Amino acid sequence: MNGALDLAIIIASLAVAAWAGFAGFRDRAPDRVQFIGLIVLQVGVLAMGVVSGVALLQGARPAEIETFAGYVVTTVCWPAVAFVLGRMEPTKWGSVTIAVGCLVIPVLVLRLEQIWG
């Protein structure tokens, strides 16, 4: 796992969560900035998945490889799910959904680091 990439993903995720949470608090529907943030977050998470896959191919193995693979798949899919659910709900609850989805990503990334270490 790449510490700098993981930290960037966590910071980006918390920033998008704060923006979306503030929009939900103000009764605003998801805006373009939230969706762009989710796209940037998705790119970062995909990069993390690729880095993890390359490390696995080079012989590095976490203690629980099946659990690690499940967390990687979940983490890679999560921003896309938040994006779709946010687009489906054009009210303040779409913003709240994006905020909650973005709060889950740091937990997934930290759990991946624990399993890897």
C-alpha cells in the first residue's frame, strides 16, 4: 500500500464529504463540484487498486488475502455507487448520500492498510 496515495484519498474523500454535507445542511441538491470530486476520488481509488494489484503480483502478500481482495473491490466500487445514488436523488438527500458515502471511504482505506500491515 502507498502511504501518500492513501493519505490523498482520505483527504479528498473527507473534503467531498464536507462539501456534500454542507450542501445537504443547506437543503441543496448535489452540484457539479460534488460529482467532480467523486470522479477525482474514483480515479484515486482506481490507482490504489492498481498499486495493490501490482504489489500482489510482485509477491507481497497480506495475511488475509481474501479479506484484502474484498476490501479492495468494495473500495474501488464505492465512489461510483455514491455517484449513482447521488444522481438518482436530486434533493438534499442526494447530497447527504454522497457525504455518507465519502465518509465510508477513509474507513475502507484504513482497514486496507491494517490488513496489509
